[in-house]
Amino acid sequence: MTERLYLQDSMLFSCEAVVTACTPCDDGFWIELDRSVFFPNKGGQPCDTGKIGDAVISSCDEDEKRLLHRSDRALPVGAKVFVTIDSERRFDIMQQHTGEHLLSWCAWKLFGATNVGFHCALDYATLDLDKPLTHEQVLEMERLANREAAKNGAVTAKEYATEEEIRDLPLRKHAEGLTAPIRIVTIEGSDACTCCAPHVHRTGEIGQLKIVGELPYKGGMRLTFLCGNRALSHAQRMQDAVETIARRFSTARENAVAAVEKQADELSDAKKELKQAYASLDAYFAAELCTRAETVRGVSVLVETVEHVDAKRLRALAQKTQSARSLTALFSKSGDTVSYILSANGISADMGEVAKAVNLALGGKGGGRGTLAQGSAPYRSDLSETVAQLKRYCCQIV
Ligand SMILES: [Zn+2]
């Protein structure tokens, strides 16, 4: 059994201890101590990392009453060692965790929503609620949490021996089947609930609480939030992003959104105009292509290469070249890719079969059946020779 010093003082980042066991494991050793400041992987949040003597501790897990510190080297049993954890990492996780208490209390107090899940990663944290809230409600919850944090109330923990003793406490949620000792964490003036993790001493230490994501989840919702430096870093990233956009549009930060919306509208209009222009252009383009078709046994065979025509336009172009009995194979080179379309009308040849021959010749992929097939291939310098071979093949099968 390891004495868990983080339960007594969450701001204790080092201690002296004695090594009580050292067991080899997959990629190092499990070290056990008589006492430790390490918090293990538990309750949806990551463990502490740090050092025991010179040994680097990359992880800490719980095995019933034991704490197992994953070490990069063996330590002699009985050795007196100095134990220290990464205090910045611990404090950051405590900010998120205590912030979760406050946010959960606000959701419960304001809207009767219950926290049903918590996950803390090293760069974000999520909180799951059992019912959906509107965006305005989430903002209200965030405002209240920040007001409560600013009151700088004390965060304290007290252990109780039985469930009977906590029955009448004003807890946010009463869990069943708890094992003694039952630890109740209370935030002065607001939250009280069972919890076994370390917390900051006062709510002011949480810093700013910012909810940055809202998603529907299992009939309720999942909120992504950031506390303390994480919220500050997020604000800086958002400011940098807006400034980059504003500079790109040669406007002030306040006008960046309007500038982006204006350009999006202009782009949408330009795409519509381009589509209409292509439709007109392609009528002439198709007529010109048809002059290059060869008539074989009464079938118009058109096999040509065009440039910078995307797959959608290529298909429309192929349709415009059709006649009563025709086979059209168009290849379009754009960058490093060649798109192709195979279109038939009034003949028995299956374009799916022709597509197999095209894929084989070009090293491409794609397919179809009956009168239509399409696909793409990486561009090769011998494209024109290959298309000439495919043209001979098409003339044979009609
Ligand atoms: Zn807690």
C-alpha cells in the first residue's frame, strides 16, 4: 500500500520515500514506494510524470491500493529516494479538473443538467451532460462559472467513513456503492461532490474558463473546454488567426469576418458565371471535337486528349459529342492527373470493358458499365502514344 500524499496536499510536488518493490515490465520497471506525490491515470485524466531519484517516471497506474510508477531503470528495494513530479503538468490538469467541477455545478444549478462524463487530455478537456443545452445556455453557464471562479472560494476535501454520513450533504450528485473512505470535495459557495483527484486550493487558480466546443452526444451534449493557460493560449491562437486573415484582406480585425463573407459571396457568383461560360464554350468545343471524329463501320469514334477540363465538365462535353451511333473517349490532363470519360450511344460495346483496357494502358483506376465509364490515372509522358493505341482499339471494337 502506498500513502497518497496528493490527497493531503495537492500542491505538494515532491517528497522523500522508500522503494518497497521493483518489478520488470515490458519497457522498464514498476517501482512501488511507501509514499508518493504521484497521481495515477484515473478518473478520466492523465497521471503525473516526474522522477524518482535519477529514474524517469513516464507513467503511474493504480493497482488496488498500490501505486505503480513506470520507471526507465531499476531501483534497489529499501533505497531512500527523492520523488518529484512535473509541477506545471500537475497544476495545469488541476486547473482543468477543478474547472470541470465549477462548469458541472453551473450546468446543474442553471439548467438541471447532470455531468455524466469527463475526459482530460494534455491539450483539451471534455465534459458530457445528460441533456442538450442551447448555445445561449452554454454561454450563460460559462459566464456563471467565470464569476464563481473569480470569487476565489476555497476548494477543500473531507473524508467520510460511511455512505450514511454523506446522505444529508447537499451534493451535486449522489453516487451509489461508494467504498470508504468517501472523499467529498467542496467549492466554497457552490459545488460539493465525491472526488478522489487533486484540485487547486482556491477557484481563482483555475483562471479563465472557456468553452470552445459544443456537440450533441448520446442524447445530451459534449462540451470541450479550456482553463487557465490553455484558455489564454487558445485566445492567442484565435487572435493570430484573425490577424492573419485581416492582413490578407488589408482590413482591420473587426472587419475580417465581413471581408471573408464578401469574398465568399463573390466567389460563389464567379463560380456560377464560370459554369455558364463553360456551358457556352463547351458547345463550341464539342462541335470542334466532333470534326476530329473518325467514322468506322457507321460509328462515329472520337478519341481525344484535352487539357484542364475537370471530370464533371468532361462528362458534359462527352455527352455533347454523341450522335446516333458513337463512341467517345476523352482524356483530360490536369497537373499530374489524367481524367477520362467513356461514353457510347447506339452500339453494343460495353464501356465497362473499355475502361478495363484504359486502366491497364494508363495504370489508372475507375470503371462503369453499359454506355458510360470514367476514371483517372497518374500522368505519364507517353500519354499521346497510349491514347493513339486506345483509339485503334476503339476503332476495332465498334
Ligand atoms: Zn474533482
